[in-house]
Amino acid sequence: MKSFGFIFAIFIAIGVAYLFPQGIELLPLKTITDIGIGLIFFFYGLKLSPTEFKAGLFNYKVHIVIQLTTFIIFPVLCLLCLPLFEEGLRSELWIALFFLGTLPSTVSSSVVMVALAKGNLPVAIFNASLSGLIGIFATPLWIGFILEKTTDFDFLIVLQKLCLQIIVPLIIGLFLQRYFGHLARKYGRQLSLFDKTTIILIIYSSFSNSFTSDLIKSIEIGELLKMAGIVLILFFTVFFGLAYFSKFLGFNTEDKIATQFCGTKKSLVHGSVMVRVIFGNSANSGLLLLPIMLYHSAQLILVAWFAEKYRKREMGE
């Protein structure tokens, strides 16, 4: 329910951005969100438990399937959707969809859902954490690969911002983990609230820029419905595809649950942060967040339903 409350807050932020797009000028939101991004990854490094990370380390077949799905299969599936967009590589809606495909898995919700479904929790913790670390590099590399073909995208500038805003705070957090990690995990709920507040501010700022430029208004309802349909097809293709390969590779039920749940998730936190780091305050930043917000909402509802279905089967209900 708390996750659904976060979704509700996201749509409230979009509504406020629509009604009061100039509110972005009243507060130094760019400075606030830039600092917030650094703190998100500082706390991410601080909360990363070496013990829990090591517990799932040796189940390498599951790790390979999850990470390949997250960073190779998903982007390739989005590339296959390219003919559905008239402007091809220059379509901002397709770039937004491809951006979704390059994102890492979520951490907290993946672990919670795997726990609810009675899946392999150490494997879920390991892969969700590893995915977040790989995504710091994989997402900008994928986006740079596509945008360099169609725009004057400068990957070196993005890499510099990536180091200052994400990698340096993350390394500091990892270094201090042994001293303050227990406090970060103890106050995990409060830190999660900070993360979500920062994401809400980024979403408000992004959509304010888009509404001010009338970019969002130029998108037809049919295009939005098409995007929602593609997002759902992507989810079910990956979810049931992972179920098939889990069976083919002989995974037990616990590993299959971890594979399906971690392999299908996409992180709104990383998506919001990467939009800010890669695209800055550009007018299309709100548009770029549309597919991930649609996917985030769908994955929470659908994975929660599948988790409950697995749980009832385990309990013999």
C-alpha cells in the first residue's frame, strides 16, 4: 500500500506541475535535486550489507540470467519496437521507451516481493544490489550509443556528471559502510522517504519543463495508449520468458521466483536520477519519464498479484 501511495504522489506531482509549471522558478530545485541525487547514492552505498550480498554470491546461473535479461534482453526488445514509431531513432517516445529498457532492477520492492512469494531472498538481495551498481554504467552507455547516432550527445560530459553525482558519493558510502552501515539500515524507512521525496521533486521539475514547452501537450492520446500497451507486452514477455528459461535450466521454485521478480523490475529511482544526470533540465525530460512511470505502476500491481499467487501455492491455500 505504501508503494501505491508513492504512485499516487507521483501523479499529484504531475498535476501540480501542469497547474503551476512556473513553480520551478520559486525554489532552487536544480540545486536541491542535484544534492538529493548525491545523497541517494551515498546512502545506497552505506546501506549495502556485505553479509547479505555475499549470501547469494555463488548461485551464478541465476545471476547471469537476471543480469543478461536486465541489461541485454530488455534493451534488445525495445530496439525491436522501433518500427512501431514513425520517426524511428529520432522519435522521443521511442527514446523514452529505450531508456526504460536500459534501466537496472529495483532494490527494495524486488526483495520485498520475493520475500512475500517465498523465493530465494539472498539471491534477490544480491541481484537487486548488483543490478543497481551495473546500471550506473550500463544505462548511460546504452543511451550514449543510441543518441550519438542522432544528436550531438557528448558522453564525456555525461561521464563527468556521473562521477561527481553518483560514483563519488557511492564510493564514499561504501567506504563508510563498516562504520555507519548499521545506522543506515536501522533508519532505512526514513532514508527511503528521503529517496522518494527527491524523486517526486525531480518528477515535478521534469514535467514543469515539459509543460512549459508544451511538449507533453503535443503527444496524442493514441500515442500514450500505444506506449501503455507496449509497456504491458514487455512486462509479460519478460516475465513468462524468464519462467520458461528457469524451467529449461532446471531452477527450483525459489530461484525461479527470484529470477522472474528481479529480471522484470525496472527502477524508477534510477530512471529519475539518470534523466537528471544525462539530460539535465531539457524540455523532454518529463516525456522520458512517462514509460518508466507507466511500467513502475504496472510492475508493482502485477508482481504483487503474482507474489500472492506464489505465496498461496506455497501455503497450500
